[in-house]
Amino acid sequence: MGDEVLPKSRGMKPQQKRLLIEIAVVTAIALIVILFVPPMLVDLGQASRVNQLGRFLALAIVALGIDLIWGYTGLLSLGHGILFALGGYAIGMYLKLQIPPNASIQLPEFMSLYDVKELPGFWKPFYSFPFTLAAVVLLPTLLGGLLGYLVFRNRIKGVYFSILTQAATIVFFNFFNGQQGFFNGTNGLTDFKTINLGRWGTCIQSFYPSIKSWNINSWRLVVAPVCWISKEDINSEQTQFIFYTLTVLFLVAAYALCRWLTSGRFGRLLVAIRDDEPRVRFSGYNPTTFKVVVFAISAGLAGIAGALYTVQTGLISPKAMDIAFSIEMVIWVAVGGRASLSGAVLGAVLVNFAKSFLSEQFAATWLFFQGGLFLLVVLVLPDGLVGWLRSQPIQQIKTFIGIRPQVATYPRIEEDPEIQRERENLES
Amino acid sequence: MSHQIGRRKFILYGSAALGTSLLLKACTTPPPESGTASTPGAGSSPATGASPVSNTTSGGGDTIKVGILHSLSGTMSISEKSVVDAEQLAIEEINAAGGVLGKQIEAVVEDGNSDWPTFAEKAKKLIDQDKVVTVFGCWTSASRKAVLPVFEQKKHMLWYPVQYEGQECSQNIFYTGAAPNQQIEPAVDWLLQNKGKEFFLVGSNYVFPKTANTIIKAQLAAKGGKTVGEDYIPLGNTEVAPIIAKIKKALPNGGVIFNTLNGDSNVAFFKGMQEAGLTPDKYPTMSVSVAEEEIKAIGKEYLVGHYAAWNYFQTVDTPANKKFVEAFKKKYGDDRVTNDPMEAAYIMVYLWKQAVEKAKTTDLEPVRKAAIGQTFDAPEGQVTLENNHHLSKFVRIGEVADDGLFKIVFETKTAVKPIPWNQFVADTKGFACDWSDPNKGGKYKV
Amino acid sequence: MLEVLEVIFNGLSTGAVLLISSLGLAIVFGLMGVINLAHGELIMLGAYTTFLVQNVCKAFGSPWKESYIFFALILAFIVGAIAGLILERGVIRYLYGRPLETLLATWGVSLILQQFVRTVNWVLVIGIAIFCLLFFGGLWVLNRLPNFQQIRKWVITVMLPLSIGIAAVTGGFLSQTYKLAVTKPWFGAQGVAVTAPKWLFGGLNIGTLTLPYVRLFIIALTIACIIALYLFFQRTSWGLRIRAVTQNRSMSACLGIPTQKVDALTFALGSGLAGVAGVAISLLGSVAPNTGQNYIVNTFMVVVVGGVGKLVGSIVAALAIGTIDYIIASKALLPLVAASKPLTDLVEFFGSTDMAKVMVFALIIVFLQIKPGGLFPEKGRTVDA
């Protein structure tokens, strides 16, 4: 969708039309996903899938970020897990500080296990909800910006950039794992109880009874994310549904942001950097700035995704900084189709669902299928699912079963096996 | 320019679309469907999963579904795979003997992939989708902590078979592995009496070893021992040269090593000990995560003469154990061995079965009540499920023998009662847990 | 004095382990530019080979039992090389020039290999053998037909499900008839034990210092591998060809060097070295399906820090990283900084295996800031502005 850049002058009309169509489609899909999918899944007896879908949609946000830097700009980051986890930890720390006032120790319960008597200084700001929200976005953005600046300034790129981000993963993974008094090590932050939004919560009181029930026949649910009951049980179905709604909204917003970034001049520059960086440099642009900016934006998206994922999973642990997880993120984009925003979203959701279905069906051997899938995608569908759909699959199937495409001229060249073979040889 | 228009239009059309659809929805609000609506008076309990009793009974059919949730892939599969084997053996035996309440047990096996969010996800899936009546699962504390909120929220039931650090007592979990006072504390006492006063503590860098070492240090301070050093290796790390150097520096003339390493690191650690010349006569090592399975993976040559503390060894001499070992080898092959977590996993399936039979239903609350006080003639001896949801267990210390099994050098005469809230840790001193009395609950001051 | 020697020795031996596990990668990644994330799994295959050889040799009794390690070295090299060859011919050759996609594909391969050692049993092996026999054998036979190119797609569409089906049915039949004997996993998810031969037990005593024989053996093995590699690259015609292709592929092709063969050979060589590394690490650590994962990132770091394409760089980098890692983790600097409180605190803070890793990798990132091309960057001008 809209990855081709149309000439600007006369093409305004069709471009606008396409944009409108796209907006309509996205809005429709979002509404369906918010309003119809959950009750449908519940009716089908698949209630736990709603939560799954919500989490996977959160992952789709980070996939969008990856697509932005990898698909469009050609930077393969294997360290997005850090940024994802930072967002998760930020919100997790806030939630861990929701300690009932009558508790014997005013500390997250794990700290006493490690002889931490006083709340570490950097935890304290996380009492504040606005600060937490800012931290969820800004912490990863700043880290991404800093890392990006250091790396791109030195013109480290390609494979080296990937490996450097891997090294960063190791640093953060071991730090969060090792500093157990601060972050509870391998266990991570878990067992969140309530979410307290203070003044935010008062306005919803009257709506509350109507969103108690799970079946989504009340439009008021859509209003729910704005107003919030204070001290809400975070694991209750309605809170979780609010997170689900928020996730979809954020995904739409992230999609819009990425779409906006990639369609204009900025987007064309990104693609130019991907395809020929020296030439961009020679044309008078400074690719470093663009790369830093786009990396920081992608980091911010990862942070938001991490926070949304954490509240829906009820857990954030250093596992999210594991290299495996970061590589998986890239694979979602590869499966969906790089340089295609809808592909990134689709890839994240499909791969994760495939993973959970496969591991349910073949608990002991599902890794075979997962590994096979990656191999297959890279070898057979180098442009991902969306790329394949774009390249006229019907024609391909026709060719495969022997119906040849209509050829206007020179049929001999197209059909002669000798020439075909020669051509293949030449190409390889 | 163009995208500015686009954005404005986006907001305009978006809100228009949202508005219309909201209106439409509001006008055509259908009556609540019967299947999903919750009773208005239900208060805090949301509609799905909140009434587990009706969920489980509606499962019906000729089989009873139970969940098995362990890591079959990833780092932890090294240990957890054999626990699954033991659970499946118990289920098979029960089914062969006629099942529970006249129904066969059907196990739904899920892979936690050594990944904690996956554990939480699969726990939800087992409860909501498969409507299992109970779940047997988890190994690491991290995975247990990850699923704990799920089980608490859905008021469901988890059986957990591994020795752990304590400091937890959930109404929704039954712990059939050892609490610290059933493994670590007796082991330290035994070492103080028989092996020496100077201890070096080695552990993996996560919650169990850290808590265990906190306890050990307090215990040593109280009983006249001395901690000369402690060090931690990240899970899965195999470079042990720095730690060996530290041990040699701290204990130049020998001393006791207390080892709470988990998984792969044990292999590297014992190989490193051996190559550095730290032999068991001068540096006796007490391990609490090395059992028969691990000996097989490390190589018995590296371990002969070292010690381990457990509640069960394959060499325990009881009729029940003979039967257990025989049945296990018959099903999985002669070269397989049994160990403590496997035994705990095996007995928890039976305990659950007994509780169901006593309650005459698989509904969660009656079973939970009926489970307390169940006794079972386990391979390790007769064990009882106490009212703090932990199991009373026998404590044993074994020395690794030439055949790769343990020679039991110490065992308690009677089963030791579990103490989940540790009395050596300041924060939990004086607390206890009792689920048979609604006024006491998970943590009350004695 | 002895303490300094101890630090040097331990640092050296840590470095040697790093080096031997990254030698293969230095060739595959350094010379060919292929990011092989399955490198760790090739190491793991080498370790499992050692386990098998050990068990076979144990059955033969005394002289064999003590010298199994040498057969293991040879066999592990061969196993690694064959696995690498299959990987190169089957996957990687389609992805040359697309390094990032190689990365994803080899990640898939590494997952498959891990699961393979976990589940491999007779049924699986027989199934795969039957499939290969039917499918590839069938293709080979049909290849002689004159109009094969035209019917190729059809043949594959028919043969693929057919051979999979036959293999699956046979597997099912076997597991029904022979039960445990064929369905029992060879290795299982649990690790397997590799025990060093008796003569590698213990160590060389110098005063209070012990130099373990196993470590000495690994250091010797590493040196031997480096010398062999040097001789291979400098003194043989294939070594010359590999160097030529590395420096200028198209010119080499013009001069008649079979670049495809060279690629396959280089990859097999690197993979074979990974197999040899597997023997070494099986003496030190665990042999389990996820063994390779512990090494993969470290090995990449070594190659990058050393400078891609320079074996000498990898050697220096491995030794440097190993020594620094050991010094930080063992708090060996403590006596030197005893005078200053903040420095002591710093050393104490980073003085654990975890934090040493944090420190080392942070240092690597800083180092690459200063020298982006590594210790020994590739000389010469590129168009890269």
C-alpha cells in the first residue's frame, strides 16, 4: 500500500483518493478488531485468544518500528528487544509501586529478598503516572537516539551495525539479570495488582456498571480508555479490554505515523539511504541525521509496544532483551514483507499466532516448523507475504500449472527451454 | 503539503466514521447473550473464567482434562522434560487402574519454551480454552511467578513439583517440592557437623540461589560457621575460571562449597573443579540442584565423592520406590534414571487424584479443601499435604557413588514439616501460612 | 609473581576457548561475509560427535578409551564440514550478497538443528533417509529424461508429497512395531556427558598454581589449528584460490577459478573448524541442545573486534577479550587499586561474571567507536564515502 512514490504535481487527485480509501480501510479494520472480534472470540469459546491478539497487536507496533528502520532505511537492528523491554520496565516499575498503604513494607515485595531496605532513587519518579507515560516513550527514544548517534556518526553500517546492536543486547540483558535488587533479575517484574490513575479515574464512575460485562454491546467501552476507575484491578477483564482497545488505537496511530513518515520526502530519503547511501551523501544530505531520527522514532514505538505488551502479559523480564526475541521481531517483518507497513503488522500477528498454534499442536517438535518457516520465507518468499500478494499470485499459480501467460511478441524467446536455461544461467 | 491535508482529512473522516459507527452501535444494542453475560451482582468476578466451578463441570464427557505445562524447548527443557515423563507415567498408571471417578484422565501438554510470558499465555490457554481441572507444571521460580497471577485471578489450581526458595504461599498452588527447611537447612547443619565450618557459596544468578544463600548465611552466623565468599554465574554461562580462582583464594586449605547452581553451569563448574584439583576430600561440595539426571549429564567421574541434599534418591529403599523405578524404566528405557523433582511430580498427580476422589468431584474448591491432609505412600516414604499447601517430606543427603547414583549418608526418621515463610529472613520471621483456616490465610503473624 | 602468571594463564585459556570457537566464523564471516547464526549449532554438533565417539571407543576398551579424543577431533571436523556443505549448497548459496537474509535463514537452521538433536531417534533418521532416497534419488533418475526441464515442476509437485508420505508412513509403521527401541531419543533434551580421557585429568603444578591439562590441551589445539590454517592458506593451491576469491571475486572468476567450488570449500572448512571447537568445549562445559547459543554472540564479537577478514585480528581480539573478561570477573585488579576507595568499589561492582560481561561488551562498543573497522581494518580504498 502506497509504497510507490507517485509524481506529485498532477497526481494529487488519485493520490488523495487512495489515501481516503486507505484511511477508510484502516478505520474499518480497527473498529472491527475492537468491537466485533473480542465478542466473536468469546462466543467461540476462545476467550484467551483475545488477550493473545491484544499482545500480538502490541508486538505489531514494534514490528512497524522495525519495518521503518529495516524495510525502509536498511538498518537491521538486532537490539530492539532492549528498547521494547525498557518501555515494559518503565510501566512495570510504576505498577510495582502500586502498593496498598496498609502493607507492612512500602517496597516492591521482591526487594526484601535481596536486602534492599530503601527504594532506589531511580524508582522514585515512577510513583507519578505522567512521568511513567513520558518514560515509556522517551527512555527508549533517547537511548535509541544516543546509540544511533554514536554508531551512525562513525558510519558503521550493514552487518556491523547489526552485530553492535547485539552487543548492546548482551550489556542490557546481563545488567538487568545481574542487578536483582533493582529489577528482580530473571524473574522480572510480575504479579501486578492494581493500576491507579488518581484524578483520571473519577469521571467514569457512572459508566462503570455497564462495562462490567464482557459482551461488547455497549459503545461506552470506546470511551472507557479516556476515563478510568481509580485503583482498578489490572487483571480484570474490563481493564484488560481497555488495554486491548488502547493497543489497537496505538497501532493505528503508529501505522499512521509510519505511513506519514514514509510517504513524503522524508520517506524517499530513507529509501535512498537504504539503496545508496554514498549517493545521498554526495547529493548534499547528511544521512546520519536521518538515520538517527528514524532510529529514535522506531525506538519510541518499541517502548510503547513494550508497555502495552507488559500490561497485557502481566510480566516483563530480561527475556525480552534476549537476542532470540530481537531476531524474532525481524522475522515477523520478513515474513510479512519488508518495506510494507501492512506487511509488518500482518507478519507480527500471523507469525505469533502460527507459533502458538504450532506449539499447541506439536508441543514437542514445533521448533522444526518454526525454523522451517523462516527458511522457507527467506528462500521462497524473499519479499514476504505482502510482496508475494503484490506480484500477482494468480499469474504465478497459472504459470506453475502450465497455463502460459499471453505473450505479445517473440513467443519463441519466452518458451524455448534452451533460451530459458541460458537465461537462468546468466542470472545466477 | 499533501500529507498535511491527509492528516486533517484523516482526523475528520476518522472521527466521522467513529461517530457514525458509535451511533449505529448505540441504536442497535442487542440484548446480552446468555453465554457470555455475567450476573450483575457478581461484583468483582468477571464473566469468563471467574466461575471456574461451572467451567470445569461443563467440561463433561468421558475424560477429565488436566494440563501439563513445562518447558519442552529452550534452556530449561534439559530438566523439565523428565518431569513431564514422570507426570505422564502417573497419569497412565491411574488410567490403567480405572481412572478417576470412573473417567480417564486426558493430559493436555503445553510447551512453555523456557520463556516466562509464554508460560503465562499457556496457563491462560489451558484454563480458558481447554477447561482443564488442574495444571501440573513449572520448574523455575520465574515461570511459577509468571503464572501465579493467572492462577490467582482465575482461582485455579497449580501443582508445582520442584524444590524452591519459599517465601510464597498461594492458595492456588500446591507445592510438592521441598521448602528451604526441608533441604537447605538440614544440609547446612549436616555439613557443619561433619565437614567443616568455612563455607564458600556458589550459585546461579537468580532468585533461588540468592534466597538460599541469604538463608545459609544467616544460619551459619547463628550456628558458628563462617561464609568466606559467595559468587554467582549467569544461568547458562559456562566460563567458570574466575569463580574457581576465587574459591582457591578464599579457601586455600580446603573447605565446604555450597552449590546452588542450576542447569548447564553445573557441568562447567564440576569440570572446572576437577581440572583445578579441587577434590571432594578437601573441597566437599553440597549441591541442591544436582540429581541423578544431572549426574548423567555431567559425567559421574567428575562427581564421585561430592554430596547432594534431596528428599528422594533413586536408591531409596522402599517398596513404593521399587515399583516407581521399575515402571519408569519399563516405559522410558533402562538407561533412564529417576530423581527428586520427578518423584515430586509423580506424587502430586496421585495426591490430586486422591483429593478428587475424596471430594467426589473435580470442582476446584472442594478439591482444594479435600487435598489438605491427604497422605500418600510415596517412593520417598509416607508424605502428607499440610494445611500450608506444602508437603511434609523426608530429608536425605547422598554421596555420589561410582555407579552414578547416590549412597544415602543421612536421612530423617520422620517427615519434616514444611515452613514456607523463612524464619532466618528478617522480613518473614514469625509468619506462617494456613489455608485450612479462612482467618489465617497465606501469611499471618504467629 | 605467581599471581600474575595465574592471571595470564587463565586469561589465555579463556581467550583460547573463544578463539577456537570463533576461528570457523572468522573464515565464514570474515572471508565470505556470510553471517552464520547456526555456527553455534555446528559447534554443538561437534560436541555431540565427541560424545558418540567417546561411547564407541569406551566399548573397545583400554587403548582406544584413552585416545578417543583424537578420533573425535577428526570425526567432528568431518561432521561439521559435511553439515556446513549441506547448509551451503542447500541454503546459503542462494543468498550470497544478501547478508541480512542469510542471517534470518541461518537462524531458522539453528532452531531446526537444536530441535533435531533433541528429538532425533531411529524413526526420524530412517524417515529422513527414505525421503532423501526417494526424492533426490528420484530426481536424479528422472534427470536423464530428455524433457526433464519441462516437467521439472510437475515432478517436484508430485514427488515431494509422495516421498514425505512414504517416509512418514514407514516411520509410523516402525514406531508401531518396534516401539521404544526406535522411538527413544538418542540424546534427548537432557544434556549428555563427555568425560575427558584420564590423562587430561588433573594439572601441572607450579608452586601453588595449577595449570589444568585440559586447558593446556585446548591452548595447544588452538595453536595447531592456527598453524594448519596458515599453512593451508599460504602453501596450498586451494588456499591461494580462497584468498583470491576473497579479494576479488569477479577477477578470480575471470581467471578461471571455480568460485562456486571455492565458496563451498571455504564454508565447509569454517564449519569443520566449528566442529573441532565443539570437541574442545565439550571438555569444559555442558553438551546439550542449546550449547551453541552460549557461544554465538561472543564469537561474532571476536571477529568484529579483530577486523573482518583478518585471522590475525581474530587471534588478538580473542586473547584480549578473554584476558580482560577474566581480569574483571575475578577482581584481579583489587590489590592494585586498594589505595583508592572509589576504584575498589568499581572493581567490586563489576567483579562478577554477569557484570564483567556488561563491562566487556560496553568496552567493545566504545572500542568500535574509536576504531570502527576493528583492530586490523581492511586496507585500501572503497567507494564507501
